[in-house]
Amino acid sequence: MTTRVIDLATEGVRGLNAALHADKAHKHWQVLNPAGLHSIAVGIDAPTTVEIDGHVGYYCAGMNKHASVTVKGNAGVGVAENMMSGRVHVLGDASQAAGATAHGGSLIIDGNASARCGISMKGVDILVKGNIGHMSAFMAQAGTLTVLGNAGDALGDSIYEAKIFVRGTVAGLGADCIEKEMRDEHKALLFGRLKAAGLDGQVDVGEFRRYGSARKLYNFTTDNLDAY
Amino acid sequence: MCGIVGLFIKDPALEPRLGELLARMLEVMSDRGPDSAGFAVYGAGRPDFVKLSLRPPAGFDARSLMAALSVAGGEVSAVTRDSHVIVEIPAKAEAAARALIAERFPEVTVVGSGARMEIYKEVGLPKAVAERFGLPAMSGSHGIGHTRMATESAVTTNGAHPFSTGRDQCLVHNGSLSNHNDMRRRLTREGVRIETENDSEVAAGYLTWRLGKGEALNDALTAALSALDGFFTFVVGTETGFGVLRDPIACKPAVMAETDAYVAFGSEYRALAGLPGIETARVFEPEPATVYFWERAA
């Protein structure tokens, strides 16, 4: 299987993305000189693997479907936003709104993710090996957010559903987000997430606490005015 | 949206390239701010002298101003760079020179003053602005720059950044402040001179006020966190220091890179991608509501 190499310094982001959408013959891609450019490898709809050699800008691997994208560096705002399926792996840190609105697939961040990680997530499984910033999982609707480090303030604010697992400290919970009992089914789910990230045997599910929705803000009631 | 950049050099061998690197960073940030651009550079200075960065109107004959300043303050020299004139005068004559300019040459704007700091700003695309003033050839220990997409005041040269409200102090801002009118009145009462209706100049004035009370840069920035309401990422320069501050919500982006040779700031990583040694630099996002600053020996 040959690897198609695209140098963004000469072919540009549009050249890369057009090629990723049109060329179904190559299953392995290497992207050189990302230089923090925005919208690298977005809208892929094929079971390809893409390796990006460096730091990327905003919205990298956005709308991803089926592909496995690895960023060998840091990612800017909105990495894997609106991902449908597949896997996005950031070897460094991710900026704000990582995995925003993503419906499915898996997003793994080896470093830290800053504010609003998993905002409005709709089914994606996000795993952050470091810390996450404030307002993470804001209005989260489905999926899992697993954090090996600490979470910033207002975690899970206005959360609908989605399960949040945090191993470290939580600076504060947002409106309608509460700590919940970690039952066997949740430990099994978390084990599966850790295993998918290659962490089974290294991280003990017993060290995590679970957070989720109190389901008090689903409908408007005057009793909740203070929380709105 | 605006773009801000900053470069604080630790290895003196890199100082001759400050302008070249800063110009490239500014140009990359054109997408974030095509209206106007500006920069401040901390270059060479002479003991007991101060440089006034002046912007006279087009067609202004600087000779009359120079003559008047030499009468008022002694030894005077000037360098013209496009629309700006950098006038160097004895430091002790600064107040008299400013009074003279305000009285006899009200059409001349004093953009800033400093022992080492020079400020240039104009309406136009960042690359064109940098080239008009010859930024790529400038050397110095640190510099900050701004590409502006105006939101809170008009697209004018006066509304462009950096803002300087104290000697060798300057600030660039991405964001918008909501309590700037009230704060402007308070600072004016405290004797801080604020020239424009721009919100960012108020932030600069606030830091000048705190620094004027003898506070260190990090303490002044810490105080700004509770005093200034709104969205901001600030990059500030003093004669020996370089600081970064983001508001607690951190809506405005920021990326930093540090090596043995420099500390660099960019609104986006793109702005840093051309720096020497960036491949092995420590690249990180500054935390919200956290003061970052670097100082060098004066």
C-alpha cells in the first residue's frame, strides 16, 4: 500500500482536502508542513489514515467520517468538530472546543484540552490524557468525556445527557451537572473507552468519578428560574 | 476579531532579526485584521534621552517643530519614517516638549514616548504598513504588533494599536471591554492621559496608572483581571518586560512558544510557524485569568 504525501507548503489546504475527497485509491496519507493552517483534512468520508506532521490550526479533521487522523503536534480550536465516525488522535495539546458537536467516533488527546472541550457533543467519545479547561461538556447531549487529569470550572453546564468521567479534581460543576454513582455498568463502559485508547491495564477505572445530568433543566419551570 | 503578536528575545544574537520576524508574524495575521496595523519596537536608546513617536499630518514641515523643540529642550534629532517622525530629546525635556507640541502644533499626534520604544501605526494591510515603516530592518529586544478588525471605534490611525499611555509602555488588545467609559473617567481623574474613545487605550491607561504607583508588571496585570470587564487577550510591553493576560472566559485566542532564544505570542499558531527553532519550541496556550510575564535586566 503506497502512501500519498501532500506538502501543504506547495499544494495548500484546498489541494489536500480536494485530494482526500476525490482519491479513494490511497488509504494512507501523510501531510507535511501544516504550519498551523486551518481546516486541514476536513470532510473526509473514507476509511483512510492521515498523519499530519506538526501543529495544526482550527477545525482540523472536522466532519470526519470513517478516517483515522493523527496530529503529530498541537491542534487549534475545534479539532474534530462535528465528527461523525472514525478516530482523531492529537499527540500534543488541543485548544478550545475540541470535539465540538461531534456525533460519533473517538477523539483522543494525549496532552491537555483547553476550554469548552466537548461543547454540545452529540455522541462522540472523547478521551483527554491531561487536563480540560472550563465549561467543558457544555450542553452535552450524548457520548462520553473521559479525563485522566483535572477538569476546569463549570464542568457539564446545562448538560442534557452524556457521561463524564474525571480521574482528577473538578474545579466546579455547571448548572444541572451532578456527581453520580459509579456502578458496574459505568466501570465497564469506562474500561472500554480506556481500552480503545490503549490504556487498559495502565489506568484503574476505580480512580474515576462520574458526572452527568440532574435532568432538572429539561423543561422550563418557574422553580428553575435561578438556574437559567 | 483582531490579530496580535509579540516577540521577546532572550538571546541577543537574535535581536537584529526582531523586525524581520515581527513583520512576518504581522503579515500572517492579516486575515484576522485587515483594517489597520501597528507595532512597537524596543530598540536602542541613549541614556538620559527619550524618543517621541510623532505622527504629523501629511505635508507637515517638521523643521519648524524641530526648531521649536531645540529652543525648548536643547539637543534634538529626528528620523522620519513614512508618516511618523521619531524625535529624540533630552528625557528631562519631555514634559516641556509635549506641552509645546500640544500648544503650537496641535495637529501633531504624540503616539508614544520611551527611552527605547518606538511606535508606528497606520490604516492599511499589515504587510504594507510594516513595509512603509521599514519594520523588517529594525532590531531590538522585544516588540508587539496588532492587526485590527475594528469593532468598538472607527477605522482610523488613532484607533489602531498599539496604545501607549506611559513612557516605554504599550499594549495590544484582541477583544472588547464593556466598562471602558467608566474606567476612562476614573483614570482621567487620576491624571492618566487618554486620548481616544477606544476601549483598548483605557486598558493601557489602567496599566500605566498601576505601574505609576510603583507596581511591578505582573501585579498591574493581576489587578487588571478584576478591574477590566469584557473580553480580552492583552500583550503588553515595558522597557524591560513583556506580559500576556487573558480574561477568565478566554474567548479570544492565544498561543505562545518559548525557546532558549525567545518567547513569542500569536493569536494563532500560524503566526509563530515561521520562527526559528519553532519545531522544538515549547508551544502552549496561556491559561485564562493567569498572568504571564518575562523581564530582562535593564
